[in-house]
Amino acid sequence: MQIGANDGISHDPFREFMIRRNARGVTAEPVPEFFTAMCRNYSSYPQVLPENCAVGYPAGSLPFYAYSAAFLKSKGDSKELAGLASFNREKLVQCLRPDEDSNVCIQEIIIPVVTVEDIMVKHGFDQFDCLFMDCEGHEENILTQLDYEVVKPRLIVFEHTHYGERAERIEAHLSARGFAFTRLSHDTVAVR
């Protein structure tokens, strides 16, 4: 399962894994524009099942923030900004120049939030071997509330750059569940 799949190509180190091995999996993306592009970019791969939602706990709905299409269009070639979205509006505000009005540049979207376990039931999975996460700081919510005995992941990759000292708490939580770690420049790879 890939959580935060964006458009399925941009800044996506896991696409090759999903298509090359012909793995059956789920790609979740909450931003409607990115989700539409992701569906198009995975359309030749019927084993990849797209979900237009955020993944988290508890299930429900939450406000989510992304840059508006008009703002992104005014930036032209800024692909880095286009891929940035978060439950935390302040993360997006920090990337704006002082003369850019956050109320114009940032849009709020109310999105469905679904648990990993609910996605498993919906698509008939009895486990997810791998969890790939690019959640702009929301990984902790997932990793600390996931039912590891139900999901049974053997490999988890998550961004640690948003966490600072909290990354050590996440690693301690995973270590207690039998995971060992390798830290890369932006991501932590946890193997059970």
C-alpha cells in the first residue's frame, strides 16, 4: 500500500516497485487533482487500486490543505510546490513568500479519512506486505495506531524529515513490534 501517492509519477520512488513486480496494491491520494492524474498514470496497471482518501485514525473526514490550481499555474514550473499538501496548513504557509496571500494561495478540502484496515477489507487483502508513506508529517498517526497483527507489514518506508525527535518515538514504537531500521537522507526504512 502506498499512502500519499501524489500523481503516481512525480517524486514517486515506489512507482517502479508497484509496476515492475506486477504487485497488487492500493495507492491512496487525498488531493482530487493528484488522484485524477494518478488514476490516469496507473490506468495500464489494473492490479494497482486507487483510493481518493487520506489514510489515518480514526476514520471520518478532516480538513486538508493544498495549493490552489490558480496559484500553482502562476508559479509555472514549480513541481515541488504542486506536490505539497498536508493536514497542517502551516506547512504550506511556510513555503509562501511574504507577499503571497495564504488565503488566496491555499485551498481547504474536506476529505475522507479511511484506516488501513478498512481499505484491506474493501479490496479483499488479508495483509499488506509493504507500506510506503509520504504523508507530510501524518505518518505518526498511522504508524502508532495501525493494527500490526491484522495488517502484518514486513516493510515500512516513511519520511522522518518532518519529525525531529519524534522520529525516535516512532522508531521505538516500531522496534517494539520487531522492526529494524535504516535511515536514509529523508526516509526511514523499517524491516520486520
